[in-house]
Amino acid sequence: MKWIFWCWLSLVLVQLNDCQCFGCHEEERLALLKLKTSFYPDKSYAPPSWEDDDSDCCAWENVVCDKETKQVSKLFLNSSWDPLEVYEDVNLDATLFLPFKDLTSLNLSSNMFSGLADNDGFERLSKLNKLRFLDLSGGYFNDSILAHVGAISSLTTLYLASNLMTGATHFQELAALSNLEELDLSENLLESFMEIQGLKKLSKLKVLNLNSNKLNMSTLLSLGNLHSLKRLYINHNSLEGSITIDGLNSLRNLEVLDVSSSNICSNFLQVLEYMISLKGLSLRDNSLNATLDLLGLCKLRDLEELDISHNSFKGTIPSCVETLTSLRVLDISRNRFSGNISSSFISNLISLEFLSLSHNVFQSLAPFSSIANHSKLEVFELIGDNNGLMVEIDDHNWVPRFQLKIFRLSGCSVDEGSMFKFLSYQYDLRVIDLSDNNLEGDFPTWLMENNTRMVELHLKNNSFKGQFPLPCRPSTFISVVDISNNQLQGHIPSNISVYLPNLKFLNLSTNSFKGSIPSSFGDMKICSFWTCQTMNSWETYLIAWSLAAFFCML
């Protein structure tokens, strides 16, 4: 029986030695060291842990190994040298990656290559049949890169954003990428697709990013061959001209469509109502003004995100919008919507997480009790432009089910100038802006005390009175405080640097503070700008201005 035990032990030792279970494979360790020598034109940017010693290369920076086989599975070599330095003749030698036979992910983004090494390296990368993810964004590659990456048929994700591809692109060169699910060609100079037959063969493509190119409406229509497409980003292009339902009929499976800043016309909205699978839609910044055409969007009952901001829609918000009860994100800011923001409009959209109504010409806002049951709400923004928007104060106490992270309500006329009681139940606010609201009463120090992770506090142009008390405990997250143009008085707290140690911007101007500038200002880590105008004397103002200039230079 002993010989059986020794045979078993020998086999185990052989397997342990073969799989290098206690560290990375020697062949790959040497390949990484060669990569360090050949890939980095500036050796100071090479990962410091890549040293020829007894360390485990699976623990090196920018390297991920498979937990079981200890073979390199992911390499992150993005941003590998100084972006401000010009390197000559830095060609990408893809053969350097051939030793990594189990490589699944390779990130080479944000490296300014001069081109490709003349050794058919990319074509030989097809031997890495486990490679799924390749990122060549920001690599200064031209159109010829398509033919090279088109040989790596195992790819499921390919990023070619921010390169120098121009003119008419031949997608035939990508036809072999039959497993491709995500393709990013954004921020190039593409004008059209000369050959769309290659697109038809990308039958598994689910995500296509074409934003920030020079593509036109005919390009959008040619994408109808991509029947599996779920997300399409074609924003920041030139999609002028009319379109019919037949043009987008093949894209009915789309779940996300972004055509923001693309010069689309109102006719486009009439077609969108047939794309009933849409969950996310951005029409931002297109100079659209036909409010009636928004009625078609109300048929998109599965819509979860809708952005129609930065357009010219007028009149009241279509009442049917309140039937889109799946909405999580709604941004209608920077239009010309008018009328009253009704209780029913807000209260029915109980799935909302983000709501922006800013920079319109509304006359009034329903009481905030309308959103009492919005348990998912994290961001609420309503910034008025001229204090013409009336905001009602609730005449009864209610406890909100939400915890806001950002609350901006400024440029409004608040009923009775009272603070909003529901804010006393908030404990996770990061940004709060109640500027220009004619609010009255004592300074609400409790906002800082209750919300210990607050970053910005904006209370300017109100009528808060009394002193400027600090929170009872140091608020290490706060970097911006603007309480200018109120009626605060007394001395600036001498220990302000202790309780607000990380301030970058402090504005106390146009109040009635008295006394000298606290010497503790010199203890602040960063004070990029602050001002204390309208104090008791011109000399004090000069001191404040000099100190501000001094701290800005630190």
C-alpha cells in the first residue's frame, strides 16, 4: 500500500509544480519583464512592482491572474506614459502579448502610439482565443486599425474611441468579429459607413457608441441591420432631416437611445412612439419646441430615464407624463415650460431617483408633501431665474420616506420665508442650495450637524439673522460654504479652521460681521477664494482681501 501512497504523492507534486499554484508562471513573469523594457518609452511610468526578484507577478500592479491557474488573465497598461511628452516612433508591438495564452482582457487606452510594429502582431493575436476585451481608445490609430483588430474573432468588447479614424468607414473589415457585443467608435471623425454588409454579420452586437463624430441621418438608417442592438449612442452628430417609421422599424428592440446634441427635428419624436422597448431616451440640446410631439413619448410605458433638457419646449407639461410611472430619471430643465407644477404630476412618479425642473418659467410648485412617498428620490433640482416661482410651505408635519443627496431649490419665492421642515429629517445630504429664496430666521446650523458628509452649502441672498455658529463636531467633507448677502452679525468664529478644516471656498460677504479676521485662517489646508466685504472698516476689508490672495497661492 505504501507504493500507492508514494505514487499519489508524486502525481500531486508534479501537478503543483506544473500549475505553479504558489505563484505566477515563469514564462509569463519573464514576458512581463520584457513588456516593461519594451512597452514603456519612459521607464519612470513603468509599474514599480515589476522587478526581477522572487515576488509573485500575480501580485504586481496592473496585472490580474486567474485564481486557480495563476495565469495572467487581465493587463491594464492604459496611460502608460507622460501625456504632455512627445515620444517619437513608439509603435505598438502586439507580439509582446502572445505569451499570455489565457489573456481575457487587455487595456491599452490613452497611449499615444505612432502606429503598429511591422510584424503582423495583431493578426497573430487571434491565437489568444480567450481574449474578450480590447481597449485601444486614445491610441492615435487611423482607419487601418480596423483591418488588424478584425482578425481577433474572439472579441466581445472593442473600444476604439478617441482615435483618428476619418471619412467613410468600411465595416466589412470587422465582419469576422461575429462574437462582438459592444463596439465603441466615439470621438473620431467618421462621416459615414461605406460598406454596411459587415454590420449585418455583427449579429450579436448589443451596444454601439458613435457619439461625437460627423455622422448623418443616413448612417442612423443603415443601422437597421443590427437587430440585436439594445443601446445606441449617436449623440453629438448631425442627424438633420425627416425620418419615417420604416427608417427605424428594425431598431424596435432598442432599450437605450441617445441622440442629444444632434440637430434632430420634431419629426423624430413622432417616430419614437413606435419604439416601445425604450427604457432610456435622451433628446437633450436639440432646439426642439413642438410640445405636442411629446405626447407620443407617453406611449413608452417602460421608460425609466428621460432627458429633454436644453430645448425650447413651451406651455404646460403634458399631463400624460405622470403616467410614466417607471421613470427613475426625469430632466426637463432649461426649457420654457410654464404653468403650475401640480401635486398629481409629482406624486404619481413614485419611482423617481432624479428630478430636475430647473430654469423654466413655472409659476408655482405644489407642496413638497407631494413627494412624501418617493422612497428612492436622491436628487431634486428646481432653480428659478427671477424669484417668480411660488413655493408653498406645508401647513402640517410629514415625515419623508426619502433621503436626499442633492437638494437645489433656489431663485424662488418661498411662502412666509420659512425653512422646509422636511429637511430636518435628512441625514445624507451632500449638496444643498437654498440661495435666493428670501428665507428668514436663525442660521440653520443643524443642516451641517445632521448631514455629516455634506460637501457644499449654499445659502446666499436670504435673510438669515443672528450669528454664524459652527457645527458641534468638525465637518471634514465640507469644501464650499456661501452664506453671503444675509443679515448675519457678530464675530467670525475663531476656530472655524478646526470645525471646517477642508474649505476651498468661503464667502461671508455682505453681512454685518465685526472684529478682525481669525488667525486660524492660516491653518486651513486650502482656501482657494474667500471674501469678507462689508465689514466694519475698510482696513478690515483690505486685510481680508490680502489674506485671500495669500491663501490662493498656497
